[in-house]
Amino acid sequence: MEKIKIGEVCEILNGYAFKSENYVDRGIRVIRISNVQKGFIEDNTPVFYPVESVDLNKYSLQENDLLVSLTGNVGRVALLAKEFLPAALNQRVACLRLVSNKISKCYLYYMLNSDCFEQQCILSSKGVAQKNLSTEWLKEFEIPLYSEEKQKNIVEVLDRVGRVIDNRKTQMRLLGDLIKSRFVEMFGDPVTNSLEWEEHCLDEYIQFLTSGSRGWAQYFIDEENELFITIKNVKNNHILLDGIQYINAPDSKEAERTKVKAGDLLISITADLGRTGVVDEKISDKGAYINQHLSLVRLDQKKVNPLYVSYFLETDGGKRQFESKNQNGVKAGLNFDAIKSLRILVPPLERQNEYLNFVNQVDKLRFG
């Protein structure tokens, strides 16, 4: 198969080292590393630079410029939409502009937005604490060179796949919104407790509370076996097994302490605080353990349903508490006292289960 180097078909632009202390409320938008996500530009907190402070012409971006992240989460690729213009490029992002008609921009975008390219970027980057990718490496990276007709066919197929994925994401989002609205319908506003349910500290229902431990890397294995659950596996009330790490757990008291059981509520206690999920029987039967960034909360299921508690903690009523109890400010963290002091609304168990039966039906549509 014939291949061609990116540097042969693209001009690769480097950005400018904008100083954060010079950011202003209005000016030219700065596209930073945090803006370049996998497949899209995210700009929830835009920053701007005064146009007159530096000659920005050589760093100015154009509609549909192809951007590549060079620092941290290297190898993320996105196209810049017109809505973000005028914009300038900072030094941690590379801009690729086609200068050849041998490949199409859409074809190049799909090739570089693949998991394979991202993994190659990660493996080829320098640095330990923070990965850095060089534009020189980008210039030398080779992509398959197909005929114009085959490139067009590849793009058409991937466009169709993309539309299916987007439709599925929309469906998932709408079903998730349905679950949230049903919670408010059944239990009222979780912040103001508009239906005046009993309110209790989580500590009243905790039968066992612990967190994971460090030093488990020595037990990691590649083949399917027992599971090692980390923060990335705990999200939106579920334990996700995508990218799960397998382990051969030791026969020790430490392993016994951190082994999960069906119905255990897991809560993230560092970094992204308050992510929750509940262990199901399938995961419990497989055998699973938690790392040090998670807390394991075993509740009295005769009084509260752990999954109801999980859904409550993911509402604004729960999230506000996590924010207020963050004990370290910049470096997020929760201790056991903070978890015990979390306050939850406690409707009758029958009503909790009624809500969760509804959730179960919706999840069948979401996850099959």
C-alpha cells in the first residue's frame, strides 16, 4: 500500500505562547489545548487576547483548519468551525493545512481522528509528568494514500457511520434527561426538598465504608480475570467495563477489604468528585476491587436502595454537597467524614424501588 507523509501534503503551523495574565474579555479567541477534544472543539470557557498586543496574523486560524493537540492528551484531532472565528493558535496545538490535492481534507480528518493515530501519538510523545508531541514527528507520520475515488468512498461510509453514532448519542441524552425529569416528578426538587421528604445523613445507613489502596500495578494482567475498578469506570450511576484493567488479586486482608459486593455504592473521592455507580451481581461474581481514588459505601438495603442513593447524589442536590465538601480546593478530595455527612432525601423504600423500576425500563432502551 502506498503511503504519504503528512508533511508532504500539509503545511504545519505552530502557535504562539500567549500569556494568561494578558487575557481580556474581548479580542481574538485563543484556541488552547483544552479546546481540542477528540473530534470536536469544546469552548465552554473561552479566553481572548488583545489584538494589538502581538502580530497575530501568522497565528490566525481559518474555518475548517485541522487542529492536533500536542501536550497532555496528545493526538486529539478536530476541525475548527466558523463559529469560533476569529481565533488564534497557541503553542500547544498544531494546525494542519492542506497544500496538495493528493488527499481530501475529510479523508485526512478521518485518518487522523482514528484511535490508531491517537495511540501512535501517545507512544511517540516525550515526557513523563506531561506528554509532548513534536510537529517534526507529525510531518514524518505516514497515512495510506488511496485513489481519489476510494478516498471519497471511505469518507462517505464514515460519514454514514458518524450520523448513526450522533443519532444514538442524541437518543442516549434524551433518555438520560427522561430519567432525570422522572426523578424530579417523583421526588421533587432535590435541592429545596419541595415535597418535604425525610432528610438524613448517609452515615445513618452505612454498614461498611472504605477506600481502595495503592500498589496494585504488580497484580495487573492482560488476560480476562478479576476486575480492577478505577474512577474512569464509575460514571452516571453505572460501573462501566470499557477499558477495564484485569488483575490477579493477592490473597490478603487488604484485597479482602477492597473487594466489592453486589449493591456496593462507589463514589469518586479525588479529582472528579462525586461520580457514582453501584456494583451489580455480574461484576461481584466476577470478582472486583477498587483503587485508592474510590470509596466503597455498603448501605443497609432494608432502609435505602443504593441505586436510589446513587441517582440522588448525581442530582444538583448531591453535586452541590460534593462541591461544598471538597476539602482541598485546587486538589479535589473527600475524606470519610465528608461522605458520612452527605445528606440524602429518604422517601419510602417502595417509592425508591418504583423509580428504579422505571430507570431499569429506560436502561433497556439505552443499553439494550
